[in-house]
Amino acid sequence: MSNAKERKHAKKMRNQPTNVTLSSGFVPDRGEKHLNGGGKPFRAQKLDPSSGTSRQQQAKMAHYPPPRPDVNEQSSSKVMFRKKGGWKAGPEGTSQEIPKYITASTFAQARAAEISAMLKAVTQKSSNSLVFQTLPRHMRRRAMSHNVKRLPRRLQEIAQKEAEKAVHQKKEHSKNKCHKARRCHINRMLEFNRRQKKNRWLETHIWHAKRFHMVKQWGYCLGERPTVKSHRACYRAMTHRCLLQDLSYYCCLELKGKEEEILKALSPMCSIDTGLTFAAVHCLSGKRQGSLLLYRAHQYPRGMLGPVLFIWKPERTPGDTSESRQLWIWLHPTLKQDILEEIKAACQCIEPVESTACIPDPLLAPAQEKSPAKLPDEKIGKKRKRKDDGENAKPVKKFMGDGTRAAHEPRSWSSSTTGIVISDLTMEINRFRLIGPLSHAILTEALQAAAVHTEGEDTENTPHRWWTETCKNPDSVSLHRRQEAVFDLLGGITSPAEIPAGTILGLTVGDPRINLPQKRSKVLPNPEKCQDNEEVRQLRLEGVPVECAHSFIWSQAICKSVTENKMSDQDLNRKRSELLVPGSQLVLGPRESKIPLLLIHQPGRVTGDGQRGWGSGWDVLLPKAWGMAFWIPFIYRGARVGGLKETAVHSQYKRSPSIQTDYRDNTSEISVKLRKHKKILYTLFIRRPPAKRPNYVKLGTLAPFCLPWEQLTRDWESRVRAQEELSGASSPSGGESDSRDQAPCAPTPGQAAQGSGAGGTALHDSSEPEGAMDTECPAQAGTEQVSGQDARGQLLCVLRSRASLKQLSAWCRPSSGDSRAAARRAPGRGQQELTAEARRSLLARFPRALVWVSLSLPGKGSPEPHAMICVPAQEDLLQLRRDRLYCGPQEPKHSDPFKSQIRKQKERQTREKRRHLGRAALGGLAEGDPAAGPPAPTLGLWPGPLPNVTAHCSRVLLGFVTQGDFSMAVGGGEALGFVSLTGLLDMLAGQAAAERGLVLLRPPASPQYRLARVTVEV
């Protein structure tokens, strides 16, 4: 303890000046007698000879003369003793001898040095803290850092000097520009343009970036979900109000040419068996928007490319005498490259068009982008005034359109044989989607038809020459009046679901920024407009007349003029501030912009028995550079904005396929996206501690991250073939249908467990090298390769024939004593009975096919992606008959035959690594890591080729869920997925008529099965 106390004392004395020697106050001589005030001798306390501090003190006190014992004078100084509590003063009256005489000059110099040292120690700071920071906390105040008078008076002078020093101290200029320079308009536009070179920005990007979680997908920066909790609010907006989405990232391909040549080139890429084609009557006239599935030429039902939307330009338009037609094809950006190449090959368009007449150039030229960077260095960080005398470069404008394309990259391709010209209009047209019943009210409130120019108005200085010329044509004015009347009728229709699907309305509107309200409000339908007259009934029944579908947005020259002559927000606000009455209506007259639009009706839920029309709305197509001018007015009328997550929820609640998950037979970038998703799931699994990971081997889940579709179809084909051979051998004279109807629909749990064990043993004894499950899912490596081979051999496909899907949908419905249900399934209505011949003919047309189905859970359970769809066993159906509240069976626990192997392999690798390190330490240089062989398998994942996926668990596997969650639309769990066509027919044939369509759902990380009902959506 003594050493610690001495160190503590030394720490207290560390800031004392070095040129002054201060005694510690005690006498160094041990055992020497001193006289107190009473003349009685006493002996001072002995010092520890081993203490280093005492030796130093003795050395410092050596130059003092020894005290005389006969001196009786008392001194006012006290003797310091080392006691239990530290260094303390001795008893009162204790004194030590002083010299008889001193030299005045020497004594004064010594005292002056001590005083100078003391003053220096007091005034000089021992740390980097400011004066107000040295005060006790109870004396500090909030404004002391910048208000000197709040400090105590004794410290105000020092604080004033510190403040002056901080003001005059010059800091080095950072290499980055200051905040004002970064916010300068010219530099900000340059920075925004530079950041769009890699990932494209939508025109609403800045608005989204402040309010949304942004993600980089498909070459765009898109808003994924709002930063606020809004999942239920967005659902309420889709159901009762209005949800707004920016779909401008969708790609648009334009085909120009003769109608016969375009239809002849595109007909091999679609099939009438799947629904509409490009030659549909209502779509060909330009009255409706169509949707179809594109395939590679002459490869249906395989070679899937993806879904597209298409619009034909109306045939008869005012002033248009050309025989060529225009076709717009809208598609998802993941499908653009494959579909563009296939269309170019089908139309024989291989010659790039160098002319920029059909595609406008970006507003930012390369020379304009580089000119501001040549400013002198001394002006960086200072405010620069823009001069109008031509000395400085022109103001930099932001990118409008696709800024990632190179200047030499072609955007149009033509064919001298067919005369067709293909143009890529990506990012040249904005597309907004309004979903919900208040879409009509928001559209009619935010948009107003453009005013027609009269002869008395001064139109010489107007920049909108195209509208002036249009107003001179009486037919064009009459058409504009009719379009305005039809648009006004929409305000009297309560829901977009009452309009025929795909209706198109062309319109020319004024600048929506002029009518922008002062505050954000919620628009409600106007009861005065809700009139059930003949015009409204005609609109609900037949839609918009075909002549009203015309729009000037089809003209690239007019769109370019509208984009370039747009009045900036700054000029518009300046004119608004010059009004005599603040807040009054701003009238621009002929200088007001006129914007051509296309309003396209989007149908909601069109399948199923309930909630028909849910999620319907309108798409608004407008020229580029006008995105924010329409975005803000829609929001100010009560529209709520959604992102990519809301798009997925809207698709799931409509029970429509999602482009990302529900086109499994597509071999384009969707497959690449799915492989990336597998890596993400595997990475999340590995990041968790081993004790917190689910053991998928024990749960009986073979592929938690990958979905082996090809192996599923092959196993079902082998299973059904073996059942047919077995039934044929047992009853060679009997009919197959009778034996099949008596056969159980699934093996018993004991038989399935035996099959699973046999499969696992075969895998364990195989000569395949066992490897770890990496991010590419080696457990499904064989499946992936087989799928790729079948992509060339065209074996795997998805059933999309509408006639076959209707037949399957009827077979999946349970039949009871109800006569109406029996009538629906009667063969007289064009439907066949579920016989062996009908199953065999369907499988012959579509071998190894998948069927897209929807599943609903009547009881508990919330399905999740990659959940397994299984066939219920006979005992499950018996238990359900006894107890209607039966929730489902449980999967028995499986054994993990790889656990001991993984442990032994890890121990072997550890020993090898230690042995290698020992050799390296002795030899000095290692030739390589012997432990760097095949990595150890991951605990809980199946490490080798998969066994029979259908019979691995106690319930026969039928398919997988691709998207599923709790649905607020129905108040229960809903899921979408794929099942094997062969397995579905086999299950339906083995189930009773009243129990058809019952399946089991099991999540990958749970042993609990849940009952669900499968439905084939048509």
C-alpha cells in the first residue's frame, strides 16, 4: 500500500515547476531529536529505507544545514509525516531550526523564482480544455461557450483571449467543397448527372430518397418501402382511397410499320391458347390495352420470355393519312434484353438507325458538362454569380431520360425487308399508377383539359406552336371536346372497377401546377356528378369510344416540344408572386403548357369468386420532364405513395403472378435474380450462431433455399409410372381407373419414413464426393444443370393453356349434394370428367409441367415462401372428418447422418492445420495449406445430391410456395406457388369428391402441417 500512496502523491505533484525544489515537510535524519514548545524531546517517525521516494527526498534535502539541538526558536512551518491516511501535518508547535543569518539578494532571487514559477503554473493550462470547461459542473452554464460574461469575472479576461484567438486562427481549407458550393445549382446538377451514369434515376428520385428506403435494382435506384410504418395504411389506400406508384422504370419498345408485317412477325411469339394476341379486335383498334405472354418464336409451350402489355395507336386520327401503325410494348426491365433481341430477330431489324429524329437527345450535352469544371481554383468554395453576357457556360440541366446510354449506342433498328422500325423508348415516357376507388376523384380534381386557342388571342409569342395549329382544325377541336366530356364523366363513377378492363382515354391537359392547392387535402367523390344517365351506363358497358383514345403523345416531335418548352418552377413561382391578389388564380393564357396524356385503365382482381375488381385503377402516361409536375398535385389531392413492396403486396392480393417469383420457366435474368436470392438466404443462415440455426436435415427439408422443380417433376413422373406398372401387374384385366380410385392418395407415414431412410442410406453410401453447401446450393447443383439442359431440350414448362386450366379448376372444386355445384362440373358445359383417359391426354400434351395455383388456409397458419405443398394421407382426411377443427399432422423428427461426419471432418482439418503450422515453424516456409481441401459440410443442410424429394417426408411432396403471407384482404393466410401437374392429377384422382383440393402446407423450419385448399386461377 505504501508504494501506491507514494505514486498517488507523485501524481499530485507532477505539475510542479522543475526549477523549484519543494520539501515534503519532514526531517530526513532518522532518530534525531527535536524540541517541541514544551522543551520535551520527541523522535520523528522512521522512513522506509527501501522507498525510492524517501531517497530522493533525502537527496534533495542534503544541501540544507543540519538542525541545531540547542535552538529554541519556533517556526511557523509544520513537519509532514507519512501516516495511515496519507501525507499529513505533524502536531501543532512542531518547528525546525532556521539559520542565524541570510543573504538578502540570494534569498530574494530564490523567492522571486518561486513566485514566478507559481504564477506560471497558475496561468498556464495543463490540458487542451477551454476555460469554461475547467469549472465545476455545478457552475457551468449553457451559453458560456459563446458568451464570455456568463463566466466568473476572474476568468472572463482569459476566455476573451481564447475567443479572439479562435476567431483569428486560420484553418486549412479542406479538399472537398464547402456546403454552399455543394448546394450551388450548377455543381449540384453536375453531381446528380454524374451519379446517374451507373444507376438511372427516375424523375421522382429526390422525392423518394427523402422518404423511402432506396434499393438498386435492374439498373435503377428505386424506392423499396416508406421509412414510416405504412403497411396497413397502404392497404387501406388500395382498398378505400388511392395509392400512387411510379412505374417509369418499365421499358417501352415501339414498333412502326405496316400492320400486316408487324402481326406476321409477332404472331410466332404468342399463342391463342394462352389468351389474347396482338391481333385482338379491341386492342388492334387502339381502344383497349392488351396483355399477353411472349415466347420464343415457334417454341410454345416452352421458351417462355415473360408477360408484356401492348397498346396500338388508333387507326383513324385527325390529320393522319399514313398507312403505318405504331405499337407500344411495355415490359419489365428484367425481360427487356431477351425480348428486344427476339423481336429484332423476328422483325429482321438488324440495321441500327443513326438518325435521332425518332429519339430525342438528352438535355445535357457533354460539352456543357465539362465546361464548369474548368473554373480557377481560387473560386472554389466562393459564391459565383452567373453572368448573362456569354462569358460563362450555359446553365447545366439535369438528365431527362436514360442517362446511362452511351452516345454511340443505337436506339432504333430498321429492316429493309419488312419495313419495320424498332425504337427503344425507355425513360422517354413517365408512367404513374393510381390504385383505389378514389382514383377518379383525384384525376378529375388534379387535371383539367387544356383551353382551346381562339382567333382573338395573341399566339405569335407562344412556344406551343403544335397546339395552336391543332386548334385551327375543327375536327381536332371537336375531338378534344368529346375527350373532355368523357373525362368529366369519370368523376361520377365511384370505382374504377366499373370501367371495362384496359380502357384507353387520350387527353390534352393544362399545367397541373397552376391549380395546386395551398395545403394537402383529401379529395372525396362529388355526389352531384354521380348521375346514372345514359352516357354513364354506356361508359360502364362499352368503355371509351375508339376515337377518344387518340393522343398527341404518340408523336415524338410534339413530346420533344412539350419537354423543351416546359416553364420552370422558378418562373412559375415568380409569376405567382407578381399577382395583385395573393392566392388568386394564375392565368398564363397562350403561354400555358399543354401536355398530351394517355389514361389507361388497369383491371384489379379478375380471378376467383370474391372481391372481383379489387386493386383496379388507372395508369397515366406523360412525356418526360413532367414527372414531378404531376406527382405533387396527385399527392396534394390525397394519394398515398407506395414502393416496390406495395407492388408485391398488390400483386399477391390480386392473385396475379409476380415477375420475380412466378415465371419459373423463364431462362433470362429472372433465373439470375433467383440465384442471387439463394445466396442471400444462405448468407443469412450462416451468419446466425450454429445453436440458433434450424437443422433442416432433422426437419426433413431438403432444399430450404433452392426449389428443385426439375427433380420434382421427374420424381412424380417416375412415381406415377411405377404405380401404373404395379396396378397393371396386380390386375391385368381390370381397368386402370377403378384400381386408381381405390388406391390411397399417399403412403402411410411409416412407409414414407422407410423410403426416406433408404434414400438417405443410398446417398451416404454413394461414391459422390461430399462437399459443403456453398452459396450456389451444391445440393441442387445437379438439379440446376438438368434444368439448363432441359431448357435446350425443352422439357420443363408451366401450364398456361386457358382451356386446360379451366378444366383443372373445375376438377379442384369439391362437389357435394348441391345441384348447382354438380351443374358446374357437368360434362355438358364443355368439361370432361376426371378419368384416366383425360389425365393421360393432358399429360401427353404437357409432360413434366408445373401448374400455378393459389392456396387459402381456412384455419390457423401464415404461409411463407419456400413452404412445402404436400398431399394429405388417408389418416389425415379421416381425422378431419372426425374433427372439423383439426389443424394438421406433424412431421416426425428425422435423423442427421451427417452430424458425426461433419464433426470428424472438422477435427481432422484442425489436426492437419496444427501439423502444418508445426512444420512451417520448423522448416521456415510452408508449401501450401493441406487443410484447404474440400470445406466441411454445413451442419443442418443436406450436403450431397438430393434423394427422392417426393417421398423423403411422411407426406408426399406436391410443390412449393413462391409467395405467401397473412392477407388482410381475406383475414387469413394466403399463398401462391407451383405444383407438379402429374402430382396434382394423381392427388385429385385419389381423393373423394367432397374432399378434392385439400392439401397440406409446411414451412421449411417447422414440423407442423397446416390444412389448405388449392385453387387453379384462370
